[in-house]
Amino acid sequence: MKISNRTTGKLLPVGQPMKTNKTFINKIKQDMSWMVVHCRWWPMPIWVGMICLSVGIFSSPTLFAASTINWNADRAIEALGPARKVKWSDGIITYPATGKATLKDVFPTLSMKWGSSKTLDQVKFQIKAGHGEIFKVPRVVSGSYECSIEAKFTNGRPGVAIVHLTVSLNKPYPDANYSELSTLKARTTGNQDDESVAKAKLSDLSFNVSCQGVDFSWERKADEKVEFETQNVNAPVGILIDGGDFMWWSRPILPTIKDPVTVMSPPACIFESESSNNFDFGEIRREPSDAIFPIELHRKTVGIYDLLISVACNTPNEEDTGVAIVNFSTEHLGVDGKSIVMDTKAEGTKDFGNALEIKLLPRVLGIQTKLVGGNQIGQPVTFGSAADPKSVLVFTVDAKSAVKKTKNNVVYYSHHSLSKFLVQLWQTKAIDPKISGEFKTSMKATLVMK
């Protein structure tokens, strides 16, 4: 929303008003994206496909099928953190709100067997992580996986071999990340039972594989919706044996996500009609040529005359918060940025050679309203250009400013701020006594909600 104030007047006899036009402006922008999936069907005889399948089998590093177990979607949602509310103006929303999250119980322990005649000390294991996602939104910012593989004899003989693997989800992401290749070692060096496991055939062993995510954090934009990754078929984390799949955690049936973060929309705000739609200087007397300039020119009628900036906002809930920012700009900016010169091209005006300037001085601030941009009570405010408005006021909308109202049986909360600006007219240099007539200028007040 903007107010366009146009000031006109005449030196000596007549002053005319600041005209106000209102237009709604909202700086919130939602980026839209479009995803297109291209598929191609290759016409080919069935036997060609059978040959491809055969080649795939013989080129595989192992003849044994990897084991899978579903990861726990409900536990993954819990890792995003407790319920909280954030403002739209926060921009980037982080999960969890503070610190990092542990993906506890997201990846259940898998007990499995592997039928191979190789011995345990002849194979190497590693983590493959980050090629598939748990969430599409929010996106991973940091995190790592810590996995353990424990081997025991299937017949109950004593002994344990174990390895601990770690991999960080380094950028670029989501390219696959791999841990170092490692072999299982005797849990206790020198223990004969444990050493015998480390050298046993894989087919004689059973394995317990466990993983957890540590130091995880995610982020999203305020206008994005939290959702699971459903397009990428790859697992978020799995274990490789000599470069081939050993096991992985597969995608479960996904529940509906309840985002723990509620994004509060910015308040709906307008400049009320109470705002100054026009401003009348009345009769203004110029100073003689021998006066000391600059000098303030006064009305014939004594009194305080204010430009009013009245902002009204509505929110559906009392606890909803946001800010309304009032920016000032003009196409007729004075050299110091703290004044508005006359519009010499306006119809019916006289050219006073930039000898007249308008200044606005904050006198009274509304409730929950403060000056920004270095502006101070009783001092001329700083104006921006038309291309670069300057922030002058910030009205904080929250429960402190809320007034409960009802319209058409719907309860809402109204917030109101009325600020007053003293308007001054200054003469900066002598004016040819033969010149008199109307002067005009304008400014804009723009309202931005966050």
C-alpha cells in the first residue's frame, strides 16, 4: 500500500493540499516451479531384454541378494523437532529450532545372513549414504551416519567381530557419500573366540547391522511445504560389501506429515482513511531578500498541523505476529535527503528555483511503533528516492496491540497505530519578489507487511 501526498500552495495568499492516493503493495513473493519427467519407450524384441538381464547378473559383484528393512517414517518426523510457530518474515526455517538432531530409532537393527565361501577378513564394508533422501523438503544442511556391523557364528559358538563406520554428508549434496572401506575385526584383540569369527566363512556367520543419524539439521523456505522424498528410489543409507549392496534401509509406506512448524502469515494491513489524504498549508508569507536563510516559513494561522499516518492490521489469532513497515520516498528529493523540493514541472506551478522545501518531523508515535533508519523524534526524517524508498516506521503486530472484534460472527483481532508528523515549509534562499503563485510537490508512503 502506498500514500501519494501531493503538496500545493501559493506564496502569500493560498496553500493547497497534499493529495493522497492508495494502492496495495505486498512484498511477499512465492516462487513457483514446474517439474517435468521425460520417459522414453525403447521398442525392442523381448529376447534383447533377456540378454541385458543375463549380462547384468554376470557383471554383478555377488550372486547373493542384499537384505532390506524399512526405515521408520514416524521417527524421522519426530527428528524435525517440537511444535513451534515462526513468522513468515523469518524467511529460512531451520529444523530443529536449535542445535542438531539425532535420528534415533529411524533405522532399525537388521539381523541377516550372507551366503558366501569367502572369509570375513577377505571382504571390506563401507557406508553408502546421501544418494537417496528421507525428506524432499526440508533439505539436509548437515548430518552424518554412524553404523555398526557385528558378526557371530550361526551355530551359537562364542566370539564376536565388529566394525564401526562413519560418513558425513558432505557437499555437493545429494551426491552419494561413502565411508572408508573397513574389515570386521575381533571385538577383543587376542581373544581366540573373537579372532576365529574374524577369519570364519561368511556363510557360517550371522550379522547385526545398525545405523543412526547424528548432528542432522535441515532447512526450507517459508513458502515451501514439508514432504517426504518419493521420486528418488535410492535408499538414504545402506551398507556395501566389496562395492556391492550388502543391505539397505528401504522406503516404508509414508504417513501424512504433520509439520511441527506453523508459519504465521504476515498481518493484513492498510493505511486507514484517517491517514492524511490532503494537507493544507493555508496562507504562507515569504521572507524578505535580506533574511538569513534557510528559514522556516509559517502559516498565517497559528497552530500545530500534522500529517497523519494511520496503519490498521487484522490477524485471525491473538498470538499472530508480524510487522508493518512504512517507507517514505519522493521523486523530488532534496540534496540532503531530509527534504522534498517543489515539482517545477507540475501544471500551474511557478518555478521558485528550489528555494522552497518540505520537511517532516515525527512528533507522536503510535502504539507498538518505533522509528528506524536513524530517524528521531523532532528531527526531519530521511526520504528515499522512488527507486529506493527509506524505512521510517515499524509497527509491531502482536498480542499487545490486539483488540478482539467480531464481524459476521467471525472473531478476528484488530491492531492500530496512529503516528503524527509535523510538516514544515522552509525557504532556503531569496526569491524574486515579482514571483508568486502556486507550489506543488509530492511524496509516497509505502506499507510493507512481513
